[in-house]
Amino acid sequence: MFDNLSDRLQGVFKKLRGHAKLTDDNIADALREVRIALLEADVNFRVVKRFVNRISERAVGADVLRSLTPGQQVIKIVHQELIELMGARAEPLTRSKTPPTIYMLVGLQGSGKTTSCGKLAFMIRKDNRKTLLVAADIYRPAAIDQLKTLGRQIGVEVFAPGAEFDPVDICRDAVEKAGREGFDTVILDTAGRLHIDTALMDELKNIKRAVSPDEILLVADAMTGQDAVNIATTFDSDLDISGVILTKLDGDARGGAALSIKSVTGKPVKLVGMGEKLNPLEPFHPDRMASRILGMGDMLSLIEKAEREISEEDRMKMQKKLLDNSFNLEDFKKQITQIQRLGSLEQVMSMIPGMGKVTKMQGMMPSEKDIRHVVAIIDSMTPEERRNPKIISTGRRRRIARGSGTELMDVNRLLKQFEQTRKMMKNIKKVGKQKKLGLGKGMFFQ
């Protein structure tokens, strides 16, 4: 996510930090590179001009030029201005005081609108809100079936009278049903087109008039850059949208849409979608995103993800197994599965300050293929072998390699790494006991 922009900006700041003292020329050169980096990231050129001018005004001040760490001062200013550019603070979804709350999702075909409806319902369901999904896109083949499938997967009811009904009537009837049957939330999946046209906008305006939604959320594909910003501008002028859901943000190496939308339209990015899997949408935090762009990580989001995806009970069980040395290969596989629920390894590492860059440079990041091999190897073991790896002889290792479609050396490597992990945890436990007895001081303070 934003890899290209992040690499360019970090390169600029590395040069700045190399100067013990900054001059106006140093800052001008750096800002020229920042401008180029943002334009290459497909950020709106007017936004870039305003952004660079604001940094220039602040960076040439006496406080920066006379600072003991001028490079760090400039980075701090860029960080603050990036946060302002993307909206200053996270904007939560509106919730109606009198249920049901109505969210109307709009957008072009291919932006991920129907999937976003499912992800939004999944996110809301975790707050124990009774949600109704509404299939009001009667034009796109399989849109209704897609929403029904998503509803089944997440356990949310779908209101879908059929393609022969008028979309405005479908939405009005759905809201009436929600009121009668005690639904907290209604999510309308409206029709999209391959391009914006009068018929599409007229239908959306009619739905808006009929049900008075609490939020009109534009679903835009982050990877389309300035096209997403232009689409947001048009939808906003016709419908007065309340915010934007940016999809496919994890695949956006540039970042133009995320950095431009708020500044151009005045409407915030409220939620972001990551990946194709049915994970909940995530709130968009400008401060955290700015930190990630500048290589400072995003530990808060990582912790929140872990708390959301891995239960307290599972965390405590795993901690106990690690400390009492009963951690086995079944637990190892479970841990891999839990980490995968947080996103790709590259995504997870990028949230840890400094780690994304280091792991990339040193080639430390295991690929998804490597992880699949590890899971296949463990799956090819018997339950007894997974619980007690010491019984895995050379003959058994060959059988496991054949069964998992890997080489003998892959099995050997996994078992060696697993044993090293167990030894490390044993040492940590030993050190913990010594510290309690007052014996560990010399190990840390020699």
C-alpha cells in the first residue's frame, strides 16, 4: 500500500536528515522531490501545489532552520500536513437516534460496491446490530445472487424481491420491513453503471427522496487514482454524498485517491476495504495512514486488528502453551492461521515501525507460497506427529514430504525452526523465573 510514494518520500527525508544544518536551498530541493513524488502518486495537481506551499511556508521558518534536528522538524511538518490533507481525524459513520439507520451505497460497476455492502454488514454485525441487506441493483447480472451469497456467509438477512421490481419500491419496502421487524440498520446496494449517466443519477436521486438515508457512501476503487476523485466530485454534486469507502487500498501502490478526495470534494474517506476476502471494512485514520506513508508504522491498527480477529481466550491459551513448553505443531499451524486473518505478512510487517522496509531489503519476508508449504507439511502429519514432533524419523519425514508435495529439506527446515522456537520460549521462561528470584540482573546489565 502506497509503496512507491512511501519509498520516494523516505528517500527525500534520508537526505534531509544527513544535513547537520538546513538552508533554504536544501528545503527547496527536498520540496521539489516531494512535489514530483506526489504527482507520480497521481495526487491532484492543485492539491499538490497547496500541500507543498504550506510545507514551504512552515519549513523555512526560523524554528526549523535553527533547530538542532532540522531534518526531523521538516518530517514532522510533512507528517502533520499529510494528516490535514487526508481529513485530520477519523470520521465515524452516522447512527440514527431512531432506528433503522439507513446506509445507501452508490458507485460505478467494478468499484466493489456489492462486496462493500457485505463487508459493511459484517462490520456492523460485530456490534450486535440487526442488519438488513437490500438488493436494489436489478440491472447487473448476478448482483442479487452475489448479495444473497454474502448474506448467507455472514448470517445477515437479504431483502431481494427480484429483478422485476422497481429499485425505488424495493428500497422503500425494505425500510418499512426494517421498521416493522426491529432491524437496527439497512444497507442499500444500489445500481451502478460503467460510466455516470443521467438515468443512473435520476434513479439514485429518487431512492434518496424515497427513504432519506442517514449516509450516502460512495464506493470508489483506490487503484483508479484521479478517476476515483473525479467520480467522487460528480456523485457529490448530484447526491451530496456524506463520505467515501475506498476499496482495494492494499493494492494501491500510489495513493492518489486517498490523498486527494477530502481536499477536492470536502467529503471524508470514512472506511477502507482491504483484499478480496470478506473481512470487515476498516475505519480510515488519517494520522495512522500518514505514519505508514512515512515509514513510521501503525501499531494501533495492528493491535485493534489482533483484538478483533483473535479472541482473548485464544491469546491466553497460546501464551500458556508457550510458557509451559507444551506448544506443538498443531498450535503452530493455528498461530499461522490467526496471523493470516490480520492480512498478508507484508501488510502486518508494514504496521510495525521500521520493519516493513527492513524485511523487504533483507529478503526476510516469507512469501504466501512459503506459508502454504508450511501448512501443507503440517497437514500431512498424523495427529500424533503434530503433537509430538520428536517421533518424526527420517522415514516419516520422507512420507510427509511426498504427502505435502514438498522436498525432504523443506520438512527438515520446518522441524528445525520449530525446535528453535521451542528452545527460545524455554529460555524466556527460565529468564522470567530468574528475574522473579533476583537472579536475572547480571544477564541484562553486564
